[in-house]
Amino acid sequence: MKTNDQIRTAVLKRYEAVALSDKQGCGCGAQSCCTPQSSAPELSAQLGYSAEEMSNVPEGANIGLGCGNPQAIANLRRGETVVDLGSGGGFDCFLAALQVGEEGHVIGIDMTPTMISRARENLLNTPHKNVEFRLGEIEYLPVADNTADIIISNCVINLSPDKKQVFREAYRVLKPDGRLAVSDVVATRAFPEELKRDLDKHAGCVGGAALVDDLRLMLAAAGFTDIRITLKAGSREFIKNWFPGSGLENYVASAAIEAVKSNK
């Protein structure tokens, strides 16, 4: 069984390579969360991003790492503070900045130094004064208590070996009545043991996916209410291209994960 540190190291190495490369995806030989056979814009369109959204981010921000579109469920409002877990090249942060306006604030968190550098370089090619990128692990967020109106994330929480801690931190950082709006990969049935042990598939957004019922329990244990986990129709079609021939589409799906921090 791999330790949490071994898993984090494998994930870090994978995404360091992505940040330093002109390639899109995580580099495991398939689509979306992995190296795409299609371009990042084509993949993003498949995941629910509009052409207008994609045209409003600087070149290099959209790396093709997602498994959905958290913007579609976030319902962002002007003046809100947004925290993006695993912000990558800044794609979702820049889109969020447009929605919250100059009076809002967007904080991107990523544990990969090279990815943070890439996002900060991308930021220089935007007019945004309300976006910043901070280096840190999503299990130990470099953000003060009761800061965020909403936390978003795109295909990142599945990579964490300690999801309970991720949700505890998300709860801490959110203001009362704050919202969680996450696109992620979830397990629809128990994995075979060999898949659980495969670090390559873990870093490729699959092996670390948690069962839907387990995610509900983790979110509730952290204090969240109004928990909704909605499987994305059609995600089986793009997931089967991540590791062709592996049959992983029989075990995982893309999902929208939503919850609220109670004000009680």
C-alpha cells in the first residue's frame, strides 16, 4: 500500500512535468485529465465550457486538466471571494474573476511551484487585479478562516490521499453559508486492488476517486449540509479514453459536487 507522501510525490512530479511542458493534460497518454488526443479547447467544450469563456482567458491558462465545469454550478456573484483548489494554469480563476468583478477576489491554490509560476505568468497577460496564486496543499490551505464565499475545484480533490482533511479545510475557509462547487471524478463501484495500488492511475485522476456514498459521509462529517453529488451524463465516453482499454469507465464518472457550510 502506498503512503500518503508517496502519492503526493507522484502527483507533484506529474504536474510539474505538465507545467513545464507545452503539452496539455497530465501526461498519462489519454484525454482530459490525461494527455488529450484533442486540443484543450475541444476538450473544454466537451466538458461544458463555452467558446466565449475560453476566449476570455490568456493563452496557456487552459491546459486541458479538467473533468467538468465548476463555473456552471458555482452561481458566482459580484463581490464574492472565490478559492480555487488546484488552480493549475489559472483557467477557472480567470473565468471566476470576470464574474465576481473588480470588487471580488479570487485565490488560486496549487501545490506545484512550477504550476504556480505558470499561472502567475498567465496573470500578467490579463487585466485582472483581483486574482492571486498561492503555493500550498489543499489539505492545509494557506487561507484564513471564514475567507471564501465559495470554493471551486476541477478534477483535483480525487488526487488527494486525505480527502477528509480537504473537506475540513474547505469548511474552515468558507464563510457561514459559504458554498462548495466542485467538478471531480468519483467512483461508482469499488476498484480492483491492482488499480488502487497503481500510482500512475492515481496521478491520472482515476485511482484516488472515492465512492459517492463515502464522499457524502466525508462532507457531512466536515459539517457541510445540502450535499448534492450529481453524476455527469456522458462522462463515460471521455473517461474511457483516459487509459484506453483499461475499462476504467466501468468504475468512475465525472460528477458535480455541491454543499453548503451551515451558519449555525
